[in-house]
Amino acid sequence: MRKVSISILFMLVSLTWGTTWLAMRIAVETIPPVFATGMRFMFAAPFLIIIAWLRKKTLLFPPGQRLFQFVICIFYFCIPFSLMIYGETYVNSGLAAIIFANMPVAVLIASVLFLNEKAKLMQIAGLTIAITALTGILLEETNTSTESHWQGITALISAV
């Protein structure tokens, strides 16, 4: 029973994340990136609020950390997701998803550099594989890329 539940949840997450990239691809054809980002959060917010309410969790940081929460919202959500949607105006949604999937690589590097965390061997191996794979994909893209294509790739990498 547990394996079935995990499989269903995995498929649900995959379907949700996969269709998100397709929806963004459709949105960028008619809606400015910053507006599309705002709409994405506006549609997701009610679900997150309901989940927090059901679990009796607050969505706000403690009063002394609200400025920090605001900074996180801007630099971890608003700017990166706007850049991501902007980048997707120039590249296909598959490449955009692959580039953005490298977010854990950026988090690991930032954790080591700024928080003095120690990276484990498996993390370093994963980081190496991810960067190598992304480099290979981007090198393959150089064969057919235009300047605007690279503009999109740069925006997506900046978002990560």
C-alpha cells in the first residue's frame, strides 16, 4: 500500500511540475513575464494557505524577521521566477526546465560558500554530474542557437 501511495504522489508531483512548464510556455506568448509570475503565485497562494490552515501552521516569520521574509520573497521567488519566465520566451520549455532543475546545485554551492557547510562526497558527485550534464546540453545548443536564444539561457541561469 505504501509503495502505491508513493507512486501516486510521485506521478502527481511530476504531472503538476510538468504541466507548469507547459503552462508557462503558453503564458509567455501573451503575458509579460512579471505579470505571469504574479499570476502563478496568485493561483498557488489559496492552496498553500489552505494547507497551512489545515496543518495549523503560520505562513509568516516571527515579527522580528519579517524584513528577512520580504527579502527572501523578492530574491528567492519574484526575481528568479520572473527571469525564468522571461528566459522561456526565448528557449523551449524542456531546456528551461533542465536549466532550472539545477537550482539544488546553486543551493549547495551557496551553502558551502556562505554558510560554511561541508559538502559530502555524494553531494559533490551529484554536483559534478549535474554541471557536466548541463554543460553538455548547452554545448549541444550552441549548434543551433541565436543571440536571443542565449539571452533566454542567460536569464534562466541567472534565475538559478
